[in-house]
Amino acid sequence: MKVSKFFESLRVVVNSEEENVQLRWIYGIAIISVLLNLTLYGWKTLADSGGYIDAWNVFISGDIDWGRTPVYPFFLGTLRFFVGSNLLYWAVVCVQSFIFLLSVRYFYRLTKIFSGRSSITFWFTVFYCLVPGIVSWNNAILTESLAVTGSVFLFYFAVNGWIKSQVSSLVGFGICLCFLCMLRPSFLYLLPIFFCFWLVAFFLKKKGRIACYGLCGVIITIGVVLCYCFAFQKKYGVFTPSGIGTLNQYCIARQRNLLNPDVIENPALRGDIERILQQEKPKTVDPFYTEFSDLRTRYPLEDIHNALSASVKSNFGLFLKEAINIAGYAGNRNVFDSYVTKKTLIKVKLNVIYFLIAIYAIFLVINICRSRKIPYLSILMLVAGCGSLVLIFVGAQEEWSRLLLPSVPLFLLMTSQMLSASGLKIMIRKENDFELK
């Protein structure tokens, strides 16, 4: 009897149109999920974790770290100032978990905007709260947790600012965009996407004013990134926000047989590269890190960067071919991989994401033709999702699912939107109440 009453109560909540009613249940589930993760896994340091602590020591000395942008090192350093070194990692996972809980409301509202259905909104938000491939990253001393929650905040502020012409949301958008770009350079791909989005909005009726605020947010972020890149160039000779990109380039060049000694100008470096290529090629990526580290001790980062750029340019066709091959190879990776939990409860191959994007693109094209309206927000979501895929296959040597993680909320929103439309004879028609955003 009690079980039947529980399911009846759940059914009422799932179908409720009131946000607060659903969010009370969702937050109950989310808090239990976070507490279970804290209890079972505590905090986890991974291979990259120590580099952020070391980077903080570099930044407070007034210098620029070669491998890490400043946001996460400053986050760790600030917490260490308040709680000390002994409690630092516990403080990190608690703060990351708290920020994740804050993001739940915003993911809920995004899903409601795009799906338009309370039941779909409820279950997708519950999924966001429970899936280990998302929530368990709160326990890692890495940027992944803030990257996921930051992406949710960013797109919520952009979407809310667009729909409600709300200046405060667009200010939040600018802050989030700047935060993310200085958290992980991989977010830089969003700058041209959002610039084009707000530029198009500028020429639309009733959107010119909010487009100005959106463009200001993008331009200010570009200015911050450029200033940091100039400072990095002054120190290391390479115009980039982080030397990790050069490390990734080296690993990619070694993996894909792109290193070309003939185009390397530095004769000593050319000789070392030739000796490296004469050795048996390692089967894992770890020896490449060691090779790069050895080269860095002997040569300026600028020389290594120039050698890699020249090698890629001389074999650009092979570079593109290998990127496509990697996309095919990576298709069997699990989107919801977790480096924190020992077992992966939910497995969705990257091939499913390829299929989702293709179907979603067709879905948008058909609906644009039928409704004669352009769903700008849906197109923004699609382009951002595609951009993240292109980025990881062109610029990453491994761990593609981990790098794709910040875009997972976008893929969930696409899925929720199509599921909602499936109840309306698959494709949206003019006579239906549902409207693509």
C-alpha cells in the first residue's frame, strides 16, 4: 500500500507543471547522490592533479605557469589559504559538489525551455544528478566538474538572456564565458561560435540591444585571453594561453607519424627528433610525455612548437586523415566514462553521439522547412556540440570522452527536445503548440 502511494505521489510530481514541486524531489535525489559519492569515493587525485597545485605556487611567485591557465590553480590556492593543506582536497570536492547542486536548477530550466514538457524535464534532470559519468567528477581534483557546471550556467544565461532580454543574464554569460576560457583553453572554440551567434542576433528585430551585451561579453573575454597569451608569449615565446597544447601536438605528431625532421630549423633539435624516430615506437602515450619533457629541458618551448607546427603543415593531408580515423576509432569509447568510480553503470558509445547529431541536424532542417522559422538557440546548441567534437579529434591525443564531458549537457538537451517532439508526430507542425527555440 505504501509503495503504491509512493508511486502515485511520484506520478503526480513528474506530471506537475510547478517548478518548485519537481525541484524539491530532484534536489532530494541530487543531495543523496552527492552524499553517496562523497561517502564512497571521497576525493581522487589523478595524473594531472598535482600540476594545478604546482601552478598555484608559480602564479603566486608572480610568474606564469607553462602548462596551466590560472583559474583552477587560483581556486585551489584560495581554498588552501582558508582550510590549509591537510583539508584542501576535501574542501575542493565539497565546493565542487555544492556548485554542481546549484547547477541542477539551471539544467532543469534549460531542459524545460527546450523540451516544453514537465515529465521529460524531470527525468532528464534526475539523470543529470545521478549518472556517475557526470556527478562523480565532483570528487576529482581536476577541472572537469567546474567545466560541466560552468557550461550549464553559460548556456542558461545565454538562453535566458535571449528569451527574456535580461541584461543580468547576459552579464552572467560574459562572466561564465571568461571563466571557462581561462579554466580550460579547450573552451576557446566557443568564442567564434558565440560571436557569430550574437552578431546574427544584432540584425534581428527586437534582439539588437541584447546582442550588444552578448557581443560585449565575447569581446571582453577575447581581450582577457589575448592579454594572457601576450604575457605567455613574453615568457615562453609561443602565442598561446597554455603549453599543454604543444604537449598534445607532440603526442599527436608521434601517434600519427607526423614528425618531419626535414622541416625543423633548429639543427640540434632536428638531430634529437631523428634519434627519437629511429627508436621503436611506444604502444602507449606515456613515453611520449617523457620524450617531450626531455626535449623541454634542452630546448625552448618556442623551438619545439615551431618544429611541430612545421611538421603538421608539411603533412597536413595526413593530419586530417588521421583525425578522421581517430574519430572512427574513438566511436567505441563510453561517453560516461568516470575516472573516479571503478565501475561504469551507464555505457553510451561515442558513436551514439555521432548518430544523435546527425538526426538532430535533420530534425532541425525539416522543422525549419515546415515552420518557416529559424530556431536560433537550437542551432547554437548543435554548432557548439559539433565544435566540441571537432576540437577533441583535431587537438587531443587521448581521453576523448573526458574532454567531451562539458558538452554532455548539450547532448542531453538535444535528446530531450527530440523526445518531446516525438509525442507530436515526430516533426513539429504549424498547428502544434510546441515550438523549437
